[in-house]
Amino acid sequence: MGKDKKQKLRVDFRKNRVNRSRHNDITRQIDLDADDTAKAAHLEDLPQSERISGKGSLTRRRTVIAETTETDDGQIVVEVDESKCQRGRVLTPIGLNSVVQGIDGKIYECTVRRLIRTLSRDGRNAVVAGDWVLFEPQEEGRGHIQRVEARQTALARGSRRFEHIIVANVDQVVIVGSVGEPALKLSLIDRFVISATKGGADVVICINKADLMDPLELQPILGRYGQIGYQTVLVSATTGEGIDRLRELLRDRQSVFTGQSGVGKSSLLNAVQPGLGLQTREVSSSNTKGRHTTRTARLIPLKTGGWVVDTPGIRQMELWDVLPAEVEGYFVEFRPFVAYCAFPDCTHTHEANCCVKQAVQGGLISRARYDSYLRIRSGQQDE
């Protein structure tokens, strides 16, 4: 159980509370060619109250005092007057506002309590699609989000040294790739697998555009993931192949569709639930890379039960809070062999008598998966 307490919280200064910084170099206002008397007179006329040194706005902090509850996993939850609030689910964040569906089934456009935004290390993550919130309903379908409930699961990535949470409270991550246009990037898929596993969600590997290649050529890829315990499905949004199986995998689950731009996430959802009408675009003919169609994550109810989140495409997936030494733990096929390596701190990259490398050579571990491990451990991104 969490503990209720009033505590001081150190948070970033908001920009509109920071003194305006000096725009010009004060020394440039002095006539260096003037004589000493003229210089002294000029110095007396310069502003005396302007800041010359000190901390910048990015390092300034302020203290707020709030009633909070610390959950068992260390998350800080702000206490509010629940008698005035209703529980709801965030369907999509839009700028500083969020579209929330209350337990009464109504849709509200809600602003976010300033303290919530202040406490967030990254403003984009104050409220995300899938969050459960307490909000105070207002007239004309509006409201104020007073508290974001503790997130049970999350899909996240690193972005500019911050944690960027893509979606919260899902139990299944559907990682969508395509056999071409854009090309399949196995290392990117493996990065999504790591992030989903770290966030506490199950994984489904979904390969779209099966009509562009002989299905027999794709079976080794699907089998590679199926053998290590992940659900796999081969689909085509164009021909309808595999859509029924995908629909069953989504039934009564809280899912998120994620993957690089152009793989057809929105097209697949339109096929899974006809009439949904999500916007789609063609892949760029100049570089075969996907174009961003979905601009923000959106939570969609499914007629077969459950919810699914359509997310913007991601071309690079920087792992958040995963050390290089921890990467091997997310490659489940390594586990039977790690204990037999000659060195307890073996990185499985260059060491002699490495049982993992021997398993790769013997065909017990996929060469493609091992190469993906090397890229991820070294921090190398897919182009």
C-alpha cells in the first residue's frame, strides 16, 4: 500500500516565470575608442539591474508542496478531491489538452492541471493515450484533468535524453513491419520487442504487405520469432490475407499498433474494423520511406471488444533506460547458453569460449537475431 503525505517537490521553473534574459552583449554598448572620461560617463548610463551571470532557465528550479501518495513501485500520485471528479480514459492528447472518455460514456475535452505538467520531466508525457485520469467535468463537454493514475504498463523510447512514453496501460504491443516499401528492419523490430517487454506488455510480430513476396520466403522470419515464444501473423491489408487472425489477436485486448512509417498500421486497422476511416498515404517514391500520416496516438474502441491505439510511425527507436549489459536479457534464446560462457561478464561479442557465439555457429541461435543484438548493444541505429 502507498503512503499519504504532504511533501516538497523540486520541479522545473515554467518559462513564463523566468526573468527575461539579456539579448545583447553589454560590452558592445561601450565606445572603446573614447577617452577614459567618456568611457566612465558611458558606463554610468548603462542599465544597472540587468543580469550578467547566473543560472539559465533550463537549470532553474522551484518548490511546490502537494498532497501525494507514493505507490509500491515508487510512482508519485497527487491527491485530489475525488468527490468532484470522474474517472476516464485518455483517447488522444492534443497539445496541452486531451480528449477523455468518462465512465459515463461521454467525451470531454480536458485541460491538464498545471501541477501535472510541471511534475512531468517531459511536457509531452504529462498525459498520453491510454492513461486513466481523474477529471473534473465542466459544462459543454469540457473538463480539467486533476490527476493521472499510476501507469501499469507503458511503451516508451528515449528522445533527447528524456523518456518519451508513446502509450500507457496496454497489455499487448503489435509490432508492424512490411516486406517492402519500406524494407523490413529486423533490428528495429527487436528494439520494439525490448521496449514492450521492459514496459510489461506482450508482443505480437505482424508482417504486412504479404502480397509483395512469396509467403514461403517469409516463413523463416516468422518462425524465428515464433520459436522463442512470440505471437506472429502474416497479413496483407490489400488482399485481406491474415486479417481474420489479426482481428482475433486483438479481441478483448488493450493493444497498440507501432512500427516505422509506411508499414500500413492505419490500413490494417481499417481492414480489421471496416468503416473506421483512418487516413492513409502512399510510401514516398523517391526514397521508399514511409510518410507520417498519423500525427498523434489515438485510442480506438473495437467492436469485437477491447481497444487499440494507432500511433505515429517511428523511424528510429532509441531504447530508454536499458544499459548495454542488460540487452542480452531481452534476447530470450540466449538464456540457455549464457551460464556456460567461460567468463561471467561475457558480452558475447569478442570473448573466447563464448557459448552464445558457439550456439550461433551451430544454428541454435538465429544469425540475424545475433547480428541485431550486436547492433543494439553497440547503440547502432538502423538507417
